[in-house]
Amino acid sequence: MEEYLAVARVFVAGRVAAGDAGFVDALEHGGGWARWDRRRDWLSDRRAGLVRALTAPGTVDGRPGVRGHDG
């Protein structure tokens, strides 16, 4: 998760630096880098719980009691 966010940030920063209007607008109206950092920190702080929820036996999408096609 952390690696994805780091790679995505580099990509977005490159598009913003290149002046890509869509990326510049989305970053400005989406709270800027401060919001990006808060989201990263929130996910990082909850990583263990998210991993447990997504990998728990007998769950799909972390929802207990919801089983896949084979279960």
C-alpha cells in the first residue's frame, strides 16, 4: 500500500510539474499535497487492520459472512 502511494505521488507530481491541467486542477480542488499526506498517514496507521480484514478466512472484501463462489 505504501509503495503504491509513493509511486502514485511521483506520477502525479510529474504530471503537475508538466502543467497537465487535469492533474493540476484535481490536486488543487482535492486538497493539495496536505490532503494526500493525511490520506497516506491514515492508511499507514490502519494498515494492520486493513490487511487483516482483507485476508481473513471466509471473507470477501473484508465483509464477514460474505463468501466467494466456492464457499
